[in-house]
Amino acid sequence: MSACPVCGGESKGTALTGLLTCRDCGLAFAAEKHAVVAAYAPGLEREIYGSAKTKLFEAALDWLDHALPGQGRLLDVGCAGGELLRAAGARGWRGEGVELDGRLADLAAGGGAAVHRRPVEECGLEGSAYAAVTVFEVFSQMDAPVAAAAEISKLLKPGGAVYIREFNSGFHLPLLRLQSGWLFKSLGLKPAVLHDFNFTPRSLRVMLERAGFREISIRNSRPTSGDPYRSGGRLGGFSTGLLKFLYYSLAQALWLLSLGRVYAGSSLIITARK
Ligand SMILES: [Zn+2]
């Protein structure tokens, strides 16, 4: 059994997913690194990275504008084609990106921002220089998320903030069981998302605490618009979007009723300060 890369706890294997799950923090992780394979049909990138997330990017920038009224340098880790960087630039932030996919990095650089093309912990960026770091659904796909979290903490100025959106494995792992049943199969639904690292709220909190962050706050994220991954099968974009919103409302109700203990949302928003 491998030790949990986040908390060092003991892990046990799960037959359905082939992943190891930490008994202490709940992180579900691959014992061996898989080659990253895009889980969506080619040609959907623009919608997945851009238009479906426009509102989520605006919400992130609203939060950062409020938390850091002086603004300054913003680093978007996993910046894709630079959609968030362009929105940040329009509000007065000085944006820079990190993107490993060469084609996406070129797109982002075309918008005028500096784009670094190595994992963030290998970029050699200036420490204590950034007011804000954003990380949208990237920790789950990194080779070394714990090292990346530590590096992000180093890059931020004291008082700087990180804004993270990450898949919630507390939603996606149980869903994988449902997905193998007849109802989901007959509708062509494939909403579960699995990566090399599948985080729970607790494993994200432990990772950030160990990287030196404080004021860590976790909440359910609003869903992306429509059905950018085409995971809703026969339901189509509008119905899938509506279902996702209804589900989000239920998840929020559960979170309130459990006094902030149960996170059922498909993705989480995590904010923290250095
Ligand atoms: Zn753990």
C-alpha cells in the first residue's frame, strides 16, 4: 500500500476505480501515474475552457477584487487558452499563466500575457511577488499537487490569496457506481470524472494547511453552464444545464442543513490566504 501523498496516511485499494483511497483524508489517487487522456471529444476545448466557465471566472475575480483591492500580479495555473487572464486584465490585474499544453499556451500568449510552460514548481518564478493565484480544475491532473501547493504559497505575497476550483471526489466516486447501472446507461449519461488525484474537501484543506495557508474556506461550486463535456447524453445541453443547477441547489440545501459539514456539490471552490 502506498502512503497518501497529501497526509501520509494509510490507503486501501478500490476494485471499481482501481484507485487507492486514504483512510485519513479521503484522497483517492492512482498508484501509478497515468498518461493524461482528454475525457471529451476533440473540438470542445473552447467551450470547456471558455464559455462554460465565463460566469465562474467572473465570480472568482469578484471575490479577488474584494479580497485584494490593491490588485497586482495574478498567476493562473493551468490557464488553458487564457480566458481567465483576459477577464482579469480587463479589470486591471497584471496576469501571467502556467500552461503545459503547447497549443493552449500559444493561444493564451496571443492575448499578451506571459505564459510559463512547465509545472509551476519548476518555473523558477519570483517568490512573494504575486497578489493572487487561481487554479481551476488543475490539482487533480498534476504530477505533484503537494509540491505545487507549496510553491504557490511561496510565490504569493504575505496576505495574498489563492482561489481554487476542484472536482469533489465525494460526488464523482459514488456517481461512478450509479453510472454502471441501467438508468444512467440507458440515458447515455457519463457525468463522473476521475483523475490521478481525486480530492475530498478534507484532503484539500490538509494540503493547503501543510503548504502554510490560513483562512481556508471551502464551499460547493456553482456548475458550469450547459453541457460542455457532452456528458449528458440524450438529455442535451439545456436539460443537462437545468439538472446541474437543480442538483447544485440540493447540494447547497444539504450543506446548510448539515451546518457546513456535508459537501455534495460536483465541484468545490476553495479560497485561502498566505
Ligand atoms: Zn490522506
